[in-house]
Amino acid sequence: MKSKITTWNVNSLKVRLPQALDWLRQQQPDILALQETKLPDPDFPTLDIANAGYQSCFAGQKTYNGVAILSRLPASDLVTDLPGLDDPQRRVLGATIGGVRVLNLYIPNGQAVGSDKYAYKLAWLERLIAWVARECAAHPRLVMLGDFNIAPEDRDVHDPVAWAGQVLCSEPERAAFRRLQDLGLKDAFRLFPQQDRSFTQWDYRAAAFRRNLGLRIDHILVSPTLAAACTACWIDPAPRRLERPSDHAPVIAELNLDLN
DNA sequence: ATGGTGGCGCGGCCA
């Protein structure tokens, strides 16, 4: 039985709810991890999502950040914080669904190298790596996905020269991504041949999407056990073409796996 | 053009 595990930074679930519901109907994923929901938990559209056939779990806040997981099967063992980091920003949602440990992340953007937000991002990544190491040890079937705000390699950047050393591409950020890979996690997208200039995010400005001036910063990382079951991984650019789109496109991993 | 667009929410922050 094939399963679809997916991620999408929707940049406001309130605005993008109709698009998200359409996308669920079209793609029929088993799991959809959302980032930048920008909703307080009492405002989460649980009922609309239930009517589409999905359960919801979420960790949200007003105006900024916010993560959620929509799934066919119920979620248990929820985690909403990095252990040891007292952080009001809602960027983490861990859950166990159908025997798979799912870590949904909205990693800090970092704004600019050298800024306070960049320092926060690097400290956050340190805490993340320590936590994920323990999660990987405890859960052979693990997927870590979301908006990483890291373009892992130059081929993930439309203009690597212009972006060299900039936030999202800097060496400390890329080193953190490699440390996640050193835990055994595989970048599902790179398990398969892909077109050159494949991206998941395009700035709203300067007609960046039309010109394909994007970055690949949304990722699905899978444990060795799940990598062996992964049969495909692709980016769906269709939602980025809609009117009033998110600046991000969804990413889909298909696995030869029974969730139960 | 040291800008541009979009979300939140109504001034300024964040991406």
C-alpha cells in the first residue's frame, strides 16, 4: 500500500484554507504538515478539515509562525517544543501517526547573517539536532519535514553566486543540515533523479515565480527505514500558480508503507 | 528605482 506524506508552508491558513482543502481532495495525502498557519489554536478550522476527511493537530499563535498536521489517522504523543528551549514561537509539532514518527518544523528564517534572528536560528538548530538525534534513536520509522529555511546546496538556489554566504545558504546553516543527514536522515527529494532548477519557494516580488527565481528550502527527510520504502518525491508547483498563492509549493513523498 | 509583494492589522514587523 502506498502512502503520501506531504508538507506545505501555506503562509496563513485562514487565507489559504480553500486552496488547502482543494489540494487535499486532489492529492489525497495521508499526512499534510503545514507551516505558517498564523492562527491561534481556538481559531483552527478543525471542522472544515474534518469534513474533508482529516484529523487535525496544531500548535499555533496569532500573526506569526504556527504548525499543524492533518492526517487520515489519529495523532498521538504530541510534542510542541524543542526540549530545553523555552520559546513562545510555535514552530514545532511532533506526532506519532500510524506507527510513523512525524516531526513538522518551521525552522526560523534568520533574516540576515549576523543579525539577532540569525543567532537565534543557529541556537535553535543546535537544540533541534540534539532532539532529533534522540527521536531518531527511539523511532526507526521517522519523517522530519517542513520549511527548513535552508537551501542545502548550490543547486537548490536559482543564483548561487548572488546568494553565496547569505541567509538560507550560509555555511553554518548548511552544516546544520548536513548534521541532520549525519544522523542517517535522507533528503527524500534527492533519492531520485530531478529536474535542474527545482525549487519550493519563490519571492512574491519581481515576478520571481514566472522567472523561476526560487529556492529549495522545504524538505522531507526520512529515516533509513523509510528511505528504503520511499518510491518517489516531487514538488507540486500547481498551487503556486493560483490566484493569491502561498509563496511556497507543497512537497510530496510517496512511500511503499502501510500506516496503521 | 537601495526598490519590489504579501499577511496581519491598521503602524510596523516579518518573510
